[in-house]
Amino acid sequence: MTIGNRAVVRADGRAPTELRPVTLTLGVLKWAEGSCRIRVGDTEVLCAATIADRVPPHLRGKGTGWVTAEYAMLPRATAERSDRESVKGRIGGRTHEIQRLIGRSLRGVVDLGRLGERTITVDCDVLQADGGTRTASITGGYVALGAALITYGMERLLVSKIAAVSVGIVDGVPLLDLDYPEDSRAEVDFNVVGTDAGTYVELQGTAEGKPFDRAAVDGLLDLAGQGLERLFEVQGEALATVRR
């Protein structure tokens, strides 16, 4: 992108429409049915999927399954140490919001009726945070979930791919996949959770200063769509290596 005679180059050398480098490493946990370590730039999340032959009480006897998620951040995942929430004795509001978002997103791409009375729990633990931990958790969580289902011969239950990416406006410029310094000074910040069928599970958008208009929303969604397409490709390449 060029503004006037000046090409916009971000601090890490990316163009406004570029994702940070994305790496998916499968099979990183010995005991999990499916596991994936996702690295997006300097953000790194360990995702693990567990399949259990039980469902929450409200689903017992109904012949349907459930997908849920838990999210946590290691104390030194950030520049300053944060206390473990298990030590505090309660889950914080941000953590509760994020893990509900991850669970909601992953449920949207699994045929729960055909899953039977099973629960799949996807644990997402942030090893290092530099912006986009929730979007990385959804993107990597899907791969851990997919790896578990493929390994156990249940890949038919995946109805589509799902991934998530951030977009925003920083210094008047629309940017894809914000890192922490960009996110912390963004005028507009969006998290977009979408499927490869072109549908959305969630759009989270906030103006930190001046309100944004419909044209800005449309432009940011188009930019997010470009990022999601690339993430779907990376997810597909990773899952193609999984064997039963």
C-alpha cells in the first residue's frame, strides 16, 4: 500500500496486507488425541484436543455431542509476570470470554449430532503473547481438533475449516494481523472468526477513538478474508500429514 509517495512498511517489514509468519507443528504432546503448537509471529499457543465418552448433564440421553475449550496464559507469556488464575482461585473475565469464543467457534464446524455422546475439549495455553492470542488459539485449536478426529477415523464430522485473524486501522492505514504494538495503538480493532464456506462465527469490532463507518467495516472484512484464505491453506497442509 502507498500513501502519497510513501510505501507503508510495518515495523517488522511486512506490508499492510501480509500475515505474520505462521507455523503449525502437530503431535507435540504424547498423550493428547490431537495436539498442535501454533506460532504466529512471536505469539505461540499450545493446543491439545481430548475426546471423552461423556457429555454435560443437560445433553445426557440426547444422542448428541459437545465441543468446549479452555484457555490460559503462562505467567511469563507477557513482558511482565502475571499470576496464574488457578492460584487466584477464579477465572478472570477476559479468560472466560476467550474460552467461550474458542468453544463456540469450534462447535460451529463439528457435526455434533454424528459425534454421539462424546465431549471434545480443546485446551489452549499461551506460551508467548505478542498480540492475537485468541485468534491463534482458534486457528491452532481447529488443527488440534481436526488431528484428533482424523486419527480416530472421525474426520467426516468436520463440516468446514475455521480460523481467526485480526485486522485494524493504525495511523489511518488498514492492517492485517496486528502484533501487540500495533494493537495497542489501533484506532479500530477487529477480530474476525470465519469458515472456509465464507460464513462467520463472530465479528468483534471496536473503535478506540473516532467511530468508524460501514465502508471501513467492509474494507476490514475484505482484508480479513485474504488472511483467512491463507490460514485455511496452512491448516489444510498441516492436517494432510495426519494419519489414522
